Amino acid sequence: MLVLTREVGQVIAINDDIQIVVVAIDHGIVRLGIDAPRDLPVHRCEIYKRLKARKVQEQ
């Protein structure tokens, strides 16, 4: 796992087409903006797990 320290406005790049921006930090809550191609699904982990489980059930 890569652990980084970032400040508001700083960006993390993943390949050439995905950027994660630190939008705000307030009382220990970090808000991130994710800029990725529209054809690439981006979900919170709990939502991703739910979608994945539903897909397995449908098969």
C-alpha cells in the first residue's frame, strides 16, 4: 500500500487518465474529487462489494 500526504488542491495521478484531487479536509474528514474516463466505473468500496455480490447472485 502506498501512503501519501497531500494538502487541499494537490493531485494524485493514476496513469494518464485518472486523477484524484484533495478537495477539502475538515475535522478529520477528507473530500476527494476523482477525474476518470466516463467508461470507467468509480464506486465507494461498500457499493462496489454490493454490486459485485448482486452480479454473482444473478449468474
